[in-house]
Amino acid sequence: MIDRDQILALIPHQGAMCLWDEVVDWDARRIRLRAHSHRDPAHPLRSNDRLRAIHLCEYGAQAMAVHGGLRAREAGGAAKPGLLVALRGVQLHVARIDDLPEALECEAEVLVEAEASQQYAFRIHHAGSLLAEGRAAVMLASYS
């Protein structure tokens, strides 16, 4: 299992903005992660004493970043910085997530990738119930 400290070394999101606590499993196409941060009253995305389900899109995007970091590390390098440019087909099945007692679990899968972009599908569950799903596209920095 890959813990939070290792995740912090892979992605630009630091401190409380690193939303994932552990990688449960991963391979070249998929990743599964787990988080408990949604219950933190000091969560950086929380407003008006709530953490809304729309923020699950950020959890999905960070799952992509962690996967990219792991893949790059395995290849002997570092992941290119990315910019989230599109969310598609997002469906939220709850209104808020800060009141959920168990861990959040995410599965993300590479759908399409090119030299300068990637598209992933993500699904986020809580205790076996689907909370959110969608697709996210990232443009990767190019080095000249």
C-alpha cells in the first residue's frame, strides 16, 4: 500500500489540499485510492460548515495526478504538471460528503492519453454506494 507521505511526494497538492490518504491498488491503466479527509472540519474546500459533493470532482482529478505520478516514477521520471481543462458526464448522487462516516474510495481509469493530454473516468464510493462519477481531461505541460 502507498501511504500519504508517498502521495505527497508525487503530486503538487500539499498539506490539507492533498485529499487522498492511501493508494490501495494500481497498475498502468487504473488506480484505487482511499481518503478520510472529507470528515475534517478544517477541510480546505469546506464552506458554510459543509463539504459539498461537487468537490468530489477534485478528488477525481487528484486521483489522476496520483496515478500519473506513480506511472512516471515507475518509468524513472516525474509526472508533467497538468491543468484540468474539462469535466464531462459528471453525476453526483448525494448533496454533501462531510457527514459520511466511512472512507471515500475512488477508482480512476485512463481512457485516452496522448503526449500532451489525458482523459480519465472516475467513480467515487462510500460504503459500497456510488457518490459521484464522471470523466476529466487534463492538458499536460510541454517542455521545450
